Amino acid sequence: MAFTIDRPHIRGRAPRRLWRGTAAALTAALLGTVGAVLPAGPAHAAGPGQLVYISNAGAGSVSAVDPATGSTVATIDVGSAPTGMALTPDGSQAWVANGASDSVSVIDTATNSVAATVAVGRTPQSVAISPDGGRAYVVHTDSPAGVDVIDTSSLVVTATIAADGFPDILGLSPDGGRLYVGHFSSRTVSVIDTMSNTVTATVPVGNAAGLAVSPDGAHVYVADYNENRLSVIDTATATVTATVPVGGLPQNVAVAPDGRLVYVANRGGNSVSVMDTATNTVVATVPTGAGTSGVLADPDGTRVYATNTFVNTMSVIDTATLTVTATVPTGSRPWGLAMGKAVPPAVTALAPDRGPTTGGTTVTLTGSHLTGTTAVTFDGTPATDVTVVNDTTVTATAPAHTPGTVGVSLTAKGRTVNAGTYTYQLPAPVITAVAPAKGPAAGGTAVTITGTGFTGATAVAFGGVPAASFTVRSDTEITATSPAATTAGPADVTVTTPAGAGTTSPADRYTYTRDTTKLTAAPLLLSLTPGQLNITLNLSATLTDTTTGKPISGATVKFAVGTTTVCSATTNAAGIATCAGPCPVVTVLLHLGYTATYNGTPALEPATATAGLIRAG
């Protein structure tokens, strides 16, 4: 008894006689694996909106499944017996071939509803979308066989490319310049130039039931259904360079995003074969479910999805362990699979954008689609403590680096993007001691400052006032001359370098003390006449800063005889205050002396002096 692939929508001549055996043997082989379906398990997290679309050939519908939860978020009714599917590059539409309706349904992925239905040739099987999203290619197997070219904007078939030999699978080169069509009956793959819509080469293979193009366009992998093998076509020479044994009745093919592995759905083997493209050898066979027909590699590289036609499930395979981690219920007879391209991560801000050369700064990167971040690097050096806070925020600890501005990169879901720049600076200075810790407000004290990070110092200040001078002795020592202060009291000493001024602390405290002062008043010789009531006194005094030995100018000195204020004066550049004022003769005779008083300032201590009033005659 002869059997064909289980596609009820194939009408007319039933051309596929594929696998010889007995019905009982086939049934036992297929149903015997149903009990091996694994229970649902944890799945990798998916990016927002990254749904898996599954065509249910037996239900005339498409299931939209959230791979993170395994839940079906929408079931979309399409045409009869849907099979092959493809998403537009922007992910806004899913195109599905309705094999028994001679049409293609266009699904709006934003609303998960059919936005349009396009009539095509008889028994359409597979769909491919050009990289620019402008054209859809639909292969149909019957009366006559060929490939319809559809303008995706107008939804009009603009050309039909003849293709005999029961074509039912196709794929595009990454640049969209070549279309590869697998023919089951004629056991060939046609190479079509998409500019001219003409066949440029024909490559002999086996019964082509599945086909996938490598991400770099260098190879096409073809599932040879009856031969239980995978043909590897070199696209440069359009020749088969290797044939690799896989599982029973290989149906569809998917290539990992990085091109290193190929996944083959084995319909008769109830499994997925995993082939290493470097060696063209099968490195693993993953048991799935009965009648594994479709296979899809998640664009983020973490998972592979496989439809199990005879048990109405989808297996989720973890690519790290090559094991099934979840089994998701689907509609009747699931076959085709499609998923939007992973949205690349984007970093829009990095803060802070600078830090010490010693590293250790926690940097926050903000942007979009950051879930799945696995690494952050600073000039190629990995950051530590990389933490995904949410889809828009990642934190990382900057590693040590030499001074300068470097590029920062972020890697998420296998994609590395520029995250901005980060400037490494020498560590901010830290002061641990100042000696002496006090000095006069007049300044001029030689102060030794010790600490760290002094190399390259550009300024030293006492309470915000620049030092009179400073010398950087080493990275740990500076000598500075204290500036004059307008007031006595504590002042923070700061050192400024290209890394900043650091933070203040009690260790950098320098205390200004008030300068001592001295007033010197000269005796005054005076002459009194009988009957005189008042006398004009010409008084003077000299004010000196005894801390510095310099005269004090601009200071107010008050002169008094007893309790009687005679006059006040301001010291000149020599520190001398002079003034004249009347005083009662009686007061002069009672005291025979005068007092000069300076009240002081926040920076200078007060001072007083007395001198005699000497009567002549």
C-alpha cells in the first residue's frame, strides 16, 4: 500500500507516493510517540509582541501563541487547509497560504485579524516575503504549477513564474535577489532571478519537501523527504556539496540566526535533527511529537519551535540544552510556523557617563527591548553585575580602565549595539590630613596636605578662596600657602583635579585664627590758659597686626578722654589714625590722659592704648 504526505488539500492527481509500508505499521509508529509528549515546562522570555503564528491545516485557522507563557492569545480564521506562512520584515503582517482555498490570507498582527485575502494559483503551499517587504512569493502546485509574485501594497499578482515538477517549498536569499523553489516530483531546486523572474539554474536533489537559506546566503539546505537526508547546496556554484542523513521523512528546515546550526523536522521520525553547518554532521536528535512537520528557529537564537501534526501540539526546544522544555496545544493538524524578527535592543541614555579609572561605578543604561541582555562591555572589557531591571533599564558595574573616553556596547538576544560613550577619569582627590591644622586669618601659612589622587591638581582652595600658591609634591602630598581670610573659623581645604574636587570631610578642616593687634598712642603735650573751658586735642595712634608685623589700614580708631569721645579716625596705609576734637578742660585736668580703641573684626583681635596728656606750663 502506498502513502502520501498528510495534506488533504492536495487535489486531482495526488502526485506524491512517498513512503511504502503498511497502514498498521505507520499508525503504530506515529501514535506510539503520542504518550511521549512532554509536560509544559518553563520557556525563555520573549520580547514584546514576538508571537509565534501556527497554521492549523485541519482547522482552517492560525493560532497566535505567546512563547513566554505557551498561551494562545488569538485564533484567526483563514482559508481552508492553511500551510506555509511568512511575516513581513516589519512584523506587521503574517501571510498564510490556504491550500484548499487557492488564496493567501493577510493577517494584521496588531489586531490578529485577516486584513485581506488574495486569490492565487491552485493549491498554494508556501510563502516568502522580499527583504524590503514589497513583494510576496507564493508557490502553487497545480494547474499550472508556478510561483505568483504579489505586490504587497496593491495586493495584485504582478507576475507568475512557471515551475513544473510539483513545486511546494521556497526561500529567498538574504538580499532578495534569488528565489529558491523546491520541486518534489522532479527532485530539483530551481534558482530564480527575482529581477527578471527567470530560472537561472536547476540543482538536482531528492524529493524536496523543505528548504531554508542560510543567513549569509551561501548555502541552501533541502530536506529530501524519501531519502531521509538533507542536501547542502553551495549557492555560488549551484551544486550539492554534501548530503547528510537525518531522521525519517524530513519535512521542513530552519537555520539558526547565526547560521551555525540547521534544524530539520522529521515527520516520520517524530523528532528534530540538529546539524552542525561547519562539519555537516548531525550533532543531536531531539524527540518531539508525532508527525513533526514544521520547524522554526526563534530570531533571538534561544529556542526552536516544532509542530507535531498528528497530536496537535507545538514543541518548544531550548537551544542551549537541545531539549524540549514545553509542549503547547495548537489547533487541528498544525503545520506552518512564522515569527517576527527579534526587535534589536536600543540604548538611548547612559548615566553617569563618567567615573574613576578604578572602575566600580554603577552605570544605568536606558532604552528599549533590553530584556535578554547578557553582556555590557566598556571598550571590550566586560562589565560586572549586569542586571536587567526591566525591558527599558539595565544596570552594570564599570570595569577598571585607563583614563579616556571609550565606547560602551550592550548585547541582548545575540545582538550587540552601541550604548554610548563613557569617560574614565583619574580618581577624585581625597584629603586625609592638613598640617598645621590652624593658622592666622592673614594667611601666609605653609600647609602640607596629604591624601590621594593629587596628580594633575589644577587648584587648591581654603574655604573656596584659592591658595596663595601650591606645589604638587606627589599623588599623595601637596604644599600650599594659605590665603588671607575675611573671618576666623574653620574652612574646608579642597584639591581640584580633572576628576573633580572630591568631597569634604573633617579631615580637610583648616581653622583660621584672628590676628593679634597692637595700638600705640603717643603722649600729647598741651597748653592751657586760665579761664579756658574747652581745648582742641590733636590725637593719633598706630594700629599694627602683630601676627604679621604689618600696619593695618582702613581700621576705625576711637579716641576718648575718660568717658568723653573726642573723635574717630580711619588708619592710613601706615596704620596711623589721626583726628582732632574738642574736650572740656575740666575733663582733661581730671584724667590727664586719653584712650585709643580699636574694636577688631572677624579676622583681627581688638586693641586699646593709652597715652598721657601732658600740660605744659
